[in-house]
Amino acid sequence: MNKEKILKYFEMSLRIWIAYILISNSGVGIITPLEDLGMPPHIFEILNGMWKTGFMMHMVKAVELFAGLMLLFNFYVPLALMALVPVVINIYGVHIFLFKSYFTNGLYMLLICGFLIFRHREKYKYLLVRK
């Protein structure tokens, strides 16, 4: 196998992995109540407050679900990554600052997003180049 084919399979497996994480977590707070997650009280209050806004967590969960589906079906991956990166950065920030945990799914998701962005860097160069 040549290097490009190996990278293609690696990219596909990472896309499926992050899609699985996103799709399975998009139901947290909707299908799985926050009370059942066993979070510390201060984290529960923050997340519950975000749900009570009627907008914030609803949009985050919608982005997680739709971006996860786009990554799973290899549909507009660069667009899915653009929508997903701010969400993933915030997920990792919550893990760092609220859970005091550094090596979590948030870190893995951030690294996968970085790799996928690097793999699709040609699609982003038009956003970064000024004419």
C-alpha cells in the first residue's frame, strides 16, 4: 500500500470515530437527562442553565448531530469541520476548566479535527488568501 492510500483509510477511520462520538453525545440532555449523568453539582448547574436558555445547548446539539452525520457520510467535510471546530474547542475547554481533566474525548476530538483540517487544507486556502 502506498502512503496516500494509508492516509485515506486513516482519515476515514478518524472521521467515523469522531462522527460516532458526536452523534452519540448529541442526545445528552435530550434523550439522557442530565440528572442521570452523575455530574458534580456546579457542572450540572452550568449545563442546565445552558439548556434553560432555550437556544444555546439546542444549537450545540444540532451542530454535533448534523456535523457528525456529514462526517459519517463524507458529505461536505470541510463545511462540517468549520461548524464543528468552535464546538469542539468549547467541549475541550469544559473538560479542562470544569472537570480538571486533560486527556479526554475533547482532546481526541480536537486532534482529529486538526488532522482533518490539515487533510482538507486545499479547500480552506481560498478563505485565508487575500486578493
